[in-house]
Amino acid sequence: MYEHFFQCPYCWENISMLFDPSISRQTYIEDCEICCNPIEVSPEFNNGELSGLEVSGIEQ
């Protein structure tokens, strides 16, 4: 697993998430560990290294 820190698009707190580097592209929704709002997360890996990350809030 690969831990990465980034800013929540809702509360702007730094949070961390664990990503699976064996999957080169993935998109899923996970709640912020601070404010509990849903975040769409799309990490991209190249040779086991994080090469891109898109994080966005979800309109409710």
C-alpha cells in the first residue's frame, strides 16, 4: 500500500489515504477522515510510483 497526504476539498485539512500501487488507474469515493464529506479520488501509478492524483468534492 502507498500512503499519500493531500488537502481535503471541503475542510482544507491535510488528510492521508492508502492507495494500491498494483492498480495503475483507479477511481473511487472515500469520506474525509476529518469532516466526513465524500471525496472522489483518482490516483494513477506508473511502475509502482504515484504519477498523478485527482481529488474532487462531490456535489450533494
